[in-house]
Amino acid sequence: MKLSPQYFHSLGTSYYKVYDLDKAKSFVDRSLKVDPAFARSRDLQLKIAQDLTDKASVIDHYKTSIETERDPVIRSNKFKDLADMELQNRRYEDAIKSANECLKVQPKNYAVIFTKAMALYKLNRTDEAVKTTIDMLQIEGIDPETKAQYHFALGIFYQKLGKKTEAIASFKNAHYGSFKYAAKEEHDKLAGPEEEHHEEEGAAGTTTEEKH
């Protein structure tokens, strides 16, 4: 399983969703080395290439569009898109400002809050990124897959801060859906074989209710 193109694609997708394009590209390349025709990795390769292109002209167009927009909801949604583009274009301070503009109208838009958290992390304001993400996870209605994405990012933030215990817990919470393989890889690198062994023993005694 761990040598399959599907496995490497899964890892690549997880890192892509937390804006670590270098790691994402590395796993996509490994996937395509195993199977050069693996379509999902080809698609992800294209997405990464698109995200790495300079979006300066598109960003300028969006800013002009926002200036003339009078509808507050449409305007806030444009700020959401702008923040995401600015994050991709490594304009992290601008991404935070745009995210904040959107949040004035949509304070519980967790996708925008996540963009802000990632921009804070990229600026080495990791403590703020952690707090932003923890506060965001209190918002009701976040689906399990998206929650796993946020816990995975939180684990990465804690790793950067050298908070091993918190990072392990976050990666454990991210063990869901498309993030389960990347979360397990990161968890196992930190936890070590002894903790993994105890975890497996504990899992054997897990009740049906706990599993659900």
C-alpha cells in the first residue's frame, strides 16, 4: 500500500491542502514515478503548477472589482477569493488584511479563517496561527473532513513550535478521511514505536460506541 501511487497521491493531497506545495510536489512526483499515467496525480501536479504561477495581474483585477462592488456579501466573497490568491502568491500580510475584510461580514467563515491562519504561519507568527485555528475549530457545522484538515495544520504548527505532545494529539485528531495517511505518518514520526504499541493495545479495547 505504501508503495502505491494512490498512497503517495493521498499524502500529496494532504500537504497541498495546507499550502505546503514543496512537499505536495515531492509526493506527486513519487506517485508518478510509480505510475506515470496515474490521472489523479497528473491533475494534482497541474493544480500545484497553477498555484505557483504569478497571480499579480489577477490580484490587481480583483482589487479593482472590489472597489466598485457595493453589495456587502458579494464584496466579502471577493475578499475571500483575494485572500486565497494572495496566500498562494506569498503576499501573506495582504492575505491577512483581505481575510479580515471578509470576516467583517462573515465572521464564521472558517475557510477564510483558515487562510488567515496559514498566512500567519507563513509569517512565522505561529502562536497566532495556533490560536486562530483553535478558535476556528469551535465553530459549529464544520464537516469531519475539513476538521481533519484543520487538525492536520494545527499539528504542523505545533511541530514548528516544538510542542511535541500537542502535535501528536493534533495529528491523532486528523486521522480521518483523506488526511488519515498523512496524519499517521506525521504522528508516527513523533510518537515513536513505543507509543504506537501502547496505542494499538488501547485500540484493541475500544468499544463500538467509542469508534463511532
